Amino acid sequence: MQFLRVMLLLNPSREYSRALLSGVARYSRVIGNWSFIRQPPFWESADTGSLLEFIRTQQPDGIIMGECKDMEQILSLGIPVAVSNYYSRSIPETINIVTDHQTVGEMAAEHLLACGFRQFAFSGYPGMFWSNDRQSGFEKRLAERGYEANIYTPPKKKRAGERALSKWIEKLPKPVGVMAVIDERSQEISEVCHDLDIDVPGEVGIIGVDNDPLICELSSRPLSSIAIASERAGYETAEQLALMMRGSDCSDKITMSSTHIVKRLSTEIINIEHPGVKKALQFIRTNTQETVDVDHVVAMAGVSRRSLERHFRELTGRSIYAEIRRSRVAQIERLLIETNMNIAEIAYESGFPGVEHIARYFRAEKGISPLAFRKSLGRK
């Protein structure tokens, strides 16, 4: 068997890259004829020269890498390359690994709206296309509901960044729901709030992106985050790179989808003053494993049905029935993603009488069966 040497130039310190690498590794076990080249650890890197020299010396058959400023020179070597885009939307003659950034921003807005926030803010990296797209999705979804977002503009001098971020957070009207463009920024915001004695999530609710467990759990308040199907993208990237290395036609883009929101303490709140609507939401979200209908919710809220339905729609943007379905489907998604339970077990756990019932319910909301949804994430 002829082995192909694939160079991996992704930073494993971030969850995004680790998940991509996991997907690549899974494909390599299937194909069986790949070996990997990694950059040496920092204490040996001085001996390898520049990145370009390292690539020339190793002569890999293919490369999977994060975009860097030496891309033009690397591509001039004529080696098949798959690249995770950071500076450029698209790089010709490569397999571009991208995220549906617009949808990521929309999901963050929907989550903060569902938490009851009515004032919003966004903190990103202006000039980075992926940050701008996430901001665009965030603002678009808020605008559809009649809201605007306060946008943080970092200072040009990096040294002033922490102080500027602190002042921005301190001046924000509260309570406020904040989208941070990545988990690292959400951790910064959380720590600033801790230093300023600002309550998270009571005064500031925070959601980030990438669902990096290490970052999210090490924060002074565990951080909610949007999970991305990076592992699946890693597998698909490896598939397309294999075609490229054989000289066959391949896709020039792998798009990563956002899968779900991992809720942690930083948004664990229902910030709605209307007591009936607040009770209704708490009841719905704590009973996703039960067969709950609108009558149950009205009874628990303790107000008239007509009044509850009117205020519920005004404050949440959806009907009571729609919120019940949304919450139940979110619970099913969580079980499909985070557990190894089969569909029958998930149906039982979620209060459905059987596989056919849960499949019909899930498909009506998501347009896809539970099994197909799980497979789309690279899981069986």
C-alpha cells in the first residue's frame, strides 16, 4: 500500500481546530493509507527554519492548514491544500473550510431573545469577514423583532483594549444580552464583569461561539456557546483532499453548520418581568420530557388564557404552542448530539410513545429525521 503524507498545520489549542483534526483522523482510519506530518514542538522549532522551508523539506502530498500570511508562497509549491479561512473569504485553487457565519449570529440573537433580553450588544473583531458576518446575522435577526445592538469597537492600540472593553461594558444599558464573536472574547467579557461586580447573567447575559469546553468552563461564570459541526467538516475536508491529491475533481468549499446552543450559567435566566409569561416559560423549559399542551401551561401560569397568549407573543415573538415545540425539539437535538442513546431511547426519554412519533414531530420542525440529523454531524 502506498502511503500519502499529509501535513497538518492547525493549532490544536482551540476546540475548533481540535474538532477538525478529529474528523481528519477519523477519515484516515477509514482510508488507511495516510500518515501525518506535524510541526515540531516550540522547543525544537528553531531548527526547522520558516514554515515555507519546513514544507519544502518535508515534501508532503497534501496540506490541511489554517490560513496564514505566506499562503501565496505555499500555493506556489503546487501541493494540494485545504485551508481554514481566516483573512480571506475564498482562496483560489484550494479547498476552503468556512462556517455559515450569518446563521451563527442569528442563533445567538434568537437565544438571547428567548432569555428575555430586550437590550443587546455585540463584541467582535471589525475587519475580519467572519466577525462581520456574525454581527450581520445577529443584527438582522434583532431588527426583525424591532431591536438594535450596541456594537463594541476595539481601540487601535491593543494595550488599551482591556480598559476600553471594561468601559464599554460598564456603560451598556442593563440588563443586556451580549454576543461575543468567539469564546475567547466571551471569557474576556465575563472576567471584566466579575472585576466590575456586574452580575452574570442577571445584568449581562453572554453567549460565545465554538463551544470550547476549556474556555467556557474556566470562566468565572460558565459560558453558553454555539457549537459548530467542525468534526464533520474535518472528515469532509479529508475526503475532498484525497480527491485533490489523486488529481480528481473536488469541491472548493466545505461549509460548517452551527448545530446547537450549549446552555451554561452565563445565559441561565428568563429575563421577563411579566409574572405569568415568566412562569409559563419556566414550566415549558423544565418539562421538555413531558407531553405538555397549552392548557397545562395556562393552568401553571395562573392567568387567563387570552391574556397569557397575548403577552406571551408580545414578549417572546412566538405562540405558547410554538415555544412548546421549539423547546421539545431543542431537547431532542441535545440528546442526539451529546449522548449515545439510540432513537428509541431518546423517544422514551422525551415522552414520545415510539420512534415513528418522535421522527414525525422532529421532521415537522427541522425538515429532517432524527437519524439523518445525527448522521449530518458525522455521528451514527
